[in-house]
Amino acid sequence: MNRALRRLFLAFILIFLMSPIVVVGGVSLNEKKSLFFPPQGLSLAWYVELFTESAWMIPVENSLIIATLSSLVAISIALPLAYFLWRYRILYARVLFMLGISPFILPPVITALGFLAFWATVGLYGQMVATIISHAIFFVTLPLVTISLGFESIEREIIEAAQTMGADSKVVFRTVIFPMVRSYMVSGFAFCFVLSLNEYIVAYMVSGFTVETLPIKIFNALRYGYTPVMACVSVAFVLLAALIFGLIGRFGDLPRLMGALAPESRK
Amino acid sequence: MIGDKPKGLRTHLPILYPGVMLVAFFVIPFGIMVTVSFFHRVPGAFYTTDFDLNNYRNLFTALFGRVLVFSIFISALCAVICVALGFPFTYFITRMRRKAQVVWLVILVSVLSLSAVIVAFAWSLLLSQTAGISNLFVWLGLMEQPVSWSPGFWAVTCGMCYIAFPYTVLVLYPPLSRLDPYLPEAAQTLGASPVKTFFSVVVGSLRSPIVATLIMVFVFTLGTYLIPQILGRPQHWTLSVLITDEAIYRSNLPFAAAMAVFFMLVSLALVGLTMVVGKGKGPEQR
């Protein structure tokens, strides 16, 4: 296709993807409590408020705790399952793998409603534990897919060599397999962490009235009066996502991870 | 040791924990939801145990029908827009150098991971009177005075496309990057123009991934909840909004569950369809 036309098209897409972020960034710098773009007067006061006012600090803390713990739980589920599936070809492990992938394919409202019904029945509705475990299950797909990819990248010869040298399967796992999948675990964790920070509907349905996460806080702020702090949170989230995925892109194999995350190659 | 059958009960141990977790916190919640959908709602209280098909009978109401038709319409519209823009875009980035590809992928994944709350907030600003693009048009002399475009139908469409576009690209990325680079080249050597090559060779050989992507994006946009809620008026609500509204604000969990079960069956049928479509592979993969 024509080169200039292609450039124009790519520029159009870039503007489409970037303009909401640019406007939010501009609005976050307003001096007064108003949302003008271009901003009227420049100030970083709203960023200070985000990290000092308890109304915003509590959701920040909640979100960070939930994202960290739920990603750890998700990894703890994904690692043995991916390992088992790679090592043994057995039907019920495949069924479990499909189960692990389905929360990602189904519309999130459905999974969220299932969690709501479950936690209400168990009696933990409104507790942070409920949000943590729900997020871990909801996002287990990501570490499951990335870690499986890590196992697939291990060559048989290396393991055979280790066994020939006399290592039993525990030693092989600890000294050969684990170090090779570690970087895939890190990217699985990173994906999980970022998505959990940004997740709204599950967190809201499971304990939205008691455990306020940042997206819930922003949503509530949308209803009861806009403030530039919302824009500051958004900017912080964009930067954090760009930083984390930038690091994966720099040190990991993002094109390969993307090739695997898409449903087309799920075999 | 790879690919063999597990010997003895002890070798099954590693899978015990993930199995228990997935069954306890995914299968059982689903079971409870399906069960609740048959329960009888008690106004003011939660619900009573019952086997009641009323919740499903209530699906055949005018409101539910209207919301369902609207959800399907707007999701189909967004799926078509996203694939129409996303397919050439993905084709271009797969032909770029690896470094440039990574930069684009980082941008796309970052946008995709953004909370729908933030996306809706950003678009409500972008389409607003005080901070919106209409100010830019006024400044350029294209419009008389700034206007507000949100909430509205096109605001919802924009927001949904914004969320679905990166997803579309990531779904299209693997088949397009696997496309044999010599194929378009050969077509051009044989005298086809670049535009003709794109439509007949690239689009033509990837017909089934395109259809599969259309369905995947359709299901994905059906699931968006916050965008119609924030950028639309009540007549722009989708099924996801209706379910949440019923569950949280009207505390009618049985009816919400019945809608969710119906919604799940529709989505599963569509996902199953993509698998059938995906089996008919393009010629380059034979």
C-alpha cells in the first residue's frame, strides 16, 4: 500500500489511542478544582492529594494489597497446573486448563455474578479475602498461559542430560526447570498485577461497598463530582502499565507472549 | 519424562491444589449461580430455595428484549469497526522491524489493561464541553462553539471501540505474523497492485481468522459494562449493565442469575462457533 497513506493511517490510530490519555494528563494539572483542557494554571497539587488524603490513600493501599496477593495466589495455582500439563498428557489436567482459561473468555459480568452468589453463600461477602481470591481465579489465565509457554520453551535434551548426570525429578525441577520458567512467571505476575489493579466489576460485585479499590473510588467520584485527582490516578495507572509492559518488552519476548495469549493459538 | 502417564497416586499430588482451587472458587460459584437462577425472590429479603422457572419466563419481557437487541447491535457495530481498522493496522505492524513491533505492542497492552473506569472517564472528558475535542474544532474554525457529545450513542461506540481495538489487534496478531511474507511479494511480482494484493492475498488467505476475530470481539464488547453505564443514557444500556443493575441495585439476584445464565449460553455458543470457524484454515497454514 502507498507509503504516505500507511503513515497517515498509523498516525490516526496513534492519535486515537493517545488522545484520551493526553487530555487526562492535561486535566490532572489544573490549578483549581475544575477539569479544563488545556489546563488553567499549572500545579501538581492534585498528585500530592492522591498520596496524602486518606480518602484516596485507602483505595491505593487496598488496590496494591489485592493486586499483589491475588497475583501470588494466581501464580501458585498456575505453576503446578502448567507443570503437570507439560509433564503428563492426561485428560483431566486439560479440563482444568480449560477451566482456568474460561474466566477470560466469558463476559466478566457472568463470572462476577457467580462470585457474588458464592461469597454471599459462604458468608465472606464484603471481605477483602473474597476480592483477593476472586481476582486470583479471574486472572489465573494469564500466568497459566505464560508459564505454559515457558515450559514449552524447555528443550527435552537439557532435562535428559540432567537425568543422565543422576539428578532425580525434584533436583531437575529445582535446578533446571524452575530457573527456565522463572522469567515467564514474572511476566505472568506482571500481567496479573496490572489487570487486578484496573479491574472493576468483580471487585465491585464481591465487596464494592466495603473494600474500596481505586477503580471503584474513581467510579464513585464520577458520580459525586469530578475532581482532578481522578485524572492523577489515571495518569499514574497509564505510567505504571507502560513501565511494566515496557520492561517485559525490553527484557522478555513480548511478540511471543502476545502470540500465545491470543485465543487463535490455544490448542 | 515429558509426555508420559503419571505413575502412582503420589505423582498426581502437584495438581491437587490447583484442582481444588479451581473447583472450589470457579465451578462451585457457577453452580451456585445456576441454582440461584431457579430460586424465588423475596422482596426485601434475599431469596428462598425453590425450583421456579419464573425468572426464565421473565426473560421474555419487552425491556429485556430491547436491551438484548441493542447490545447485539452496538457490539456488532464495534466488532466491525475494530476489525476493519485493526486488520490493516495489525498487517502493518507485523511487517515492521521487531523493535518497532515491541513498541506498538507495549502501547496496545497498556491501553488494553487500562481500567474501563479510566477509559470511560477519559472519553467523557474528551467529548465534554470544557475539555473536549470540540474546543479544538472551534479553534480550527470548524465549529461555532464547543459542545458536549457525552453521554450519547456515539460516545458509547467510541469508548467500546477504544477498549476493543487493542484486543482485536492482539487476536489478529498471531495469524498475521504467521502469514508467509513471500505471499504478498509473489502477488506483486506477478503484477498485482499493493492494494489488490492486500485485499485478494492477505485478506483472502486469512478469511477464517477474520471471521473468528469478529466473533471474539463481539463477545468481548458484549461484556463491557462500565462504558455504556458512564458514556451512555439508560437507553444505551447493554445486557451487562442490566444484570449488574438487577443484582446490586434491585437486589434481585435470582433474576440477575437467570439473565447471566442466558448470557453465558449465548457467549459459549458464539465461542464454540469461533472454534468451528477456526478449523477451516487458510491456505498458508496447510
